[in-house]
Amino acid sequence: MTSRELEAWLERLHEESFGWALSCCSGDRPRAEDVLQSAYVRVIAGRAVYGGRSTFRTWLFGVIRRVAWEHHRRGRSERQRTLRLEHPDVRVVADHRAAPDAVDSSRALGASLARLPERQREVLHLVFYQDMSIAEAAEVMEISVGSARTHYERGKARLRALLAETHERPSTGS
Amino acid sequence: MNDRQRDPELRALFEAQRQDDASRAPSFAEMMARAQAAAATTPATQPNLRTRRRREWAGGLAAAAVIAALIVIPRVRSGDDAFEQAVRSFQSDPALGAWQSPTDGLLNLPGDRLLSTIPTVGTEPQ
């Protein structure tokens, strides 16, 4: 694949890739942009090479996912180091997002997805947002199809419950 | 009905989110220009994470093998050396290689030559 063809593919998949990067970064837009750019660097510099064993999109999503994981790991260790330096006694706790306070469906979906375990969020995003099959999602996530299906079913049930909870709860302002 | 056709209400929610994200997606041209500038400054030979991990593992295993060899080989060699030395000394002088008990001297009794020799007529015993 020539560099021109590579760029054409990246451009064609740009919006989908950004959506996937957003999902991998829990909706953090600046971080998603960094991740996507790093993934592009990796692809055009030849540090991630498409072997043709899967579709280009599946492969590219795998690269984005790996880059996002590396960014997340690096960012987490830096945040923990900063917290320890500023407050030696502070305990690092999980970053739970606030409960959804808006009835806007897109925001409610984003907030509910943020409360799901990572694997469930990923498989739901790939199947519903990216219109992939569960087998393709499993390939991106580097897990077995059976495992992906389990995450998919559990994630769907949990997401429905969270969305129902959001609709039942009265809006708390802001 | 396959996975893509199920759950239309969830699919509609995700579609709304998809359109929202698409409208806010950064420009591809700008991002690609930045990526190309970054790629130009990044060494092409820098290995990716997986390759780096493989090399780290291989390096660790090689170091462990070297340490194990350094511990085990001198022991084996010292045993071999002692054996070879014993063989060499036996070849040069069998008496050096023969084992002798420290209490062998107690078996030497006074006049034991009389018991171990046959007397002959006409000669005095020594």
C-alpha cells in the first residue's frame, strides 16, 4: 500500500476513527485528538504496518485502541506522581464520572456509557456506533468472539438499566 | 435477525451520538499535517511497543541464562578438575593414587615376617 493510498484510507475513515478514539478516551476530546494524531504518526511512519490479515478499518481501530491504552497508562502514572508530590497522603481513587444530569439523549448515552466497564463500552460502541459485527469487534479488541458476545449482552442490559435510571431521575439542574 | 438489526432504540441513540461527534471532528488535513511533521522528527527505526517488549523479554532471558551458567559451570569444572588431577597423579605414581588407611600401621605386628615367609633349611631366619 503506497503512502497516498494509506492517506486516502485514513481520510475516508477519519470521522469514524475520531469517534472510536473518543470512546477509547471516555469522551475526553483533547485526549482523543492526541491519540488519533499519535496513531496517524505511527501509521505513516511505518511503525504500525497493515498486514492485510483483516480489513483496514479493523486494523486501524486496533492501532488507535493500543495508542489510547498507552496514553492512558502514561497519563495515569503521571497524574498519580503529581498527586503524590502535591499531597503525600492522598489516596488515588477511581475517576467515576458524575451521574447524568441532562435529559439530552446523546449526553445521557455518553454518561451511561462512561459508567460501563471498559470492555462492555468498547464492544457496544463498535457494534452500534461503528456498525461492526461482534466478530469484527472481537478482532479490534483482541479477544475471542465468545468473550466479546458476553461483554456485548451484559453491556446492553446494563446500558438499558442505566438509561432507564437516567430517564426516571428528575433533572438536577445545570 | 442479526446483531446489526437488533435493538433499534439503542442504535438510534448511538446514531445521534455519531452525528454529534462527526460534526465536532477535527479537520483531517490539519491533523495529518501535524502527524507528518511529527513523523518526520520521529526516528523511523524506533521499534514499536510490541517489538520493544519482545526485546526486553529476550534480554531478560539471556541475562538469566548467563547468570545461571556462571553459577553452575564453575561447580562442574571444579569437580572435573579434582578428578583429572587424581587420575594424573595415579598415572605418574600409582602409590600416590592408591588409598591408604591411617590405621594401616596397626596391622604391622612384631615378627610378622615369620608368618609371611617360608623358612628354608640351612639358613637362619632374618
